[in-house]
Amino acid sequence: MPKLTNISGRDAVKAFLKFGYRHVHTSGDHAILQKPNAPSLSIPLHKEVA
């Protein structure tokens, strides 16, 4: 299995928005995303997210 590459937090948010999540708010440097019948996500808006 190939290794996954690191991406930025903003790119991660964009990817989850394409899958139906919506950006609810930003708390500090974390974006909070929600989707019905799915867990809420807190994604750090850092330069790299492992």
C-alpha cells in the first residue's frame, strides 16, 4: 500500500466539503465541519496535516 502524502488543512476542508460536509464555524485555528448522520470533524488549519 502506498504512503499517503501530507496535505494542508485548507485542502482537507475542501475535500470534505465535496463529500457533503458543511463548514459550521472556525474555532481558533480549527475548522469545524458537520454532516447529517456523521460525526463532526475538527480539522486544524495548519500548513501540513499528517
